Amino acid sequence: MSGYLISTIIFRSLEKESFSFLDFYARRIRRIFPALAFLLLGVILLGSLFLTPEEFKNLGKQTIYGFAFGENIFLIRHSGGYWDTATEMKPLMHLWTLAVEEQYYIFYPLLCWILWKVKKRVLPVLCVLWLVSFGFDLYQSQTSSIVAFFSLHTRFWELCTGCILAALVNPSISSKGLVQPIASKLREERARELVGGGKIKLLTNLREKRNSIGSVAGLVFISAGILFATGDATYRPLLILLPVFGTLLLIIFRDSWINKNVLSSSPFVFVGLISYTWYLWHWPLLSIARNLNGGNLPNYPTCFFLLLIGLALSLFSYFIIETPIRKKAITKKLTISLSICVFCCTLLGLLVQSLDGFPGRLGDSAAAALSSKNTFPKQNKYAKVKYGCSADLEFCWAPENLLRDSIE
């Protein structure tokens, strides 16, 4: 849970009076931009080979939003929802999650800094904001599922959950709250152990069982969230509580046997290390394949092969691009250089959009072959009828029978 990790770092820096906004954002740039620049450049290259001019033009626009961490806004304005076929055929659609997270971290450090200075009112304010955001999520899930799904204010509570936990375990913030009595009780238990002799083993076993029960419960909640996931937005906020609370339990009971021996094992740690780059590359290949297959996913062997290619690209990105840069010291030169790299990819996307997807880049035979791969009409009536979307959609891929039935 990134909210917990980032908040812990921020609170410790505030305690030491060493927090710097410039340093915080420079670290985010060093962490995010190298792999993102490689992705944007690679997807534009793939799009130039396999997408029709209209699809390529749309990709250029997505690249601009991707750089500005606004893909969620792009999807609110130009999609019929997360499960709409048109959305699934956008190669950079998955960047909406990165957009929400980075939008959060644009203002969150400033919020923490202000609250820290104002008598350290961090915890109560975060709790109030959590409740407000969850209320927005519940309300807009009933009124506008697209806005509820992709917006920062409806997703705020998910990131804020980890932030609240970080505040609870920080003694400078919660010394008069819930954590201090628990901490005092633990110290008393430790003192009794030192003088009790025979009770040490019993108390240790009880703590281990408590930790194991807590971590198992966390895994059960996460599994339940995956099992009950559905495209119906009505109960989405309540269902998301399951994996969010499950992750919370895994963090709280991190000293359990499962955490130490399974989740902290080399394979799991390695997956965690490459998770960001694999997240970036897992979707574009599948999306472009859908564009070449009439809007449908290819067969399972092809999908598996594409996921392996995505893994290979993510490993290349992690070891050859991301890791060497992360080992470098944070300097103004490095920060500016990385920003320029991503901005150049954005200019390339702007060029693709302004030139209507480079219609002349393909020969007549290649253009005809690409166009014939997709038999869906470019219509937006289907998405508006089915999803109640009032946005000005550029196009919505929909089979003719669904389009006809929905309008009739």
C-alpha cells in the first residue's frame, strides 16, 4: 500500500525537520519517469506499425494525457466505462491508476506539512477526508459510474487508508490517541516477560498465533475481493473495502510467519521489484492485439505469449533503464533530464495527433489490411445508450447487432 510507505517517509522527515518538497518530487520523478518514458516511446513505435490512422491519432492524444498524469480524466471524457470495448482498445488505458496516484501525491505532501505545523492535526483530518471520499464514492457509484470509477475524489479513501495507518503508528502524531495505550501495554507485557521467566514462551506463542490469524485474514479478504469483483458499479466501493482492509491487515501483522517466510521470499520480492514496469507493459500489447482482432482478445495461447513479451520488456526496462538511474544521486541535472525525456515523448504524441495519425506512413495495401482487421463501426450511440454516457465520444467500437438492438 503506497499510501502507508510514502506517508511513513514523509512523517519521519517532518519529525527530523528535514522534509523538502523539491526532494520529494525529485524522488518521484526518478522513480516514475524512466520506465514511463520507455513505455511511451515503445507504444508509439508499436502504434505506428499496427494501428490505423484514427487509432494512432487517438494514441497520440493518450500519450499527452499520460505525461500529464491525466489518463483518468481522458477516460471520463472519452470512454463508455472501464468495461466498454472502446476503453479496452486504448493502449494506454491502464495509466489511469498511475494518474490517480500521482494526482494524490501532488497535493498530499503539502497537506501533511500544513497539518504537521498546525499542532499535528494529521490523524483527525485524514479520517474526515477518508469518510468524505468514501461517501462520494458511494454516491457517485449510483449516479455516474464512470466518474466514480476514474476520479481522484472517489479513489482518495483507498490511498488514504494506508496514510491513516502510518499516522497511527507514528508516536509524534498519535501519542494521545489509540496507539500510545497499546504501546504502553506492549511495554508492560515485555517487562513481565523479563521477570516472569516461564511466561515468556507462552506470550511469544500467543503473539505468533495472533499475527498468523491476522495475516491469514488479510489474505482471505484480498482473495474475496478478487473473487467477487464485478463490472457492476453499484457495490464497487463496498467490494473494494475487502482488498484494502486485507492489505491493511498484512501490514499490521507483518511479523507473521506468512509475511516473513512466504511474502518476503525471493520470488515474491522480485515480483514486487518489477511490478511497476510489468504493470506498464502488460496492457499495451493486449490492447493492440484487440485492435488487430476486431475488438476481441486473441486466443489464450496468444494472450499468454503477449504477457511473456510484456514481462521481457519489463525486465529490460527494470534492469537496463530503471535500476541504473535509481542508483544515481538525485540532482537537479538528473531531474531535469528525466523530465525532458518524458516531455519529448509527449511532443511526439502531439505530433501524431496533429498529423491525424500519419495516414501516409502506411502503403495502400498495409492500410487496407489494418482497416479490414476491425469490422466494428465507429459509433458512439451504443455507448451512450448502454452506459448513459453524455460525453462527446470520439468513437465506440460496437458490433452492429448490439448497436441496432440498443437503439431499437
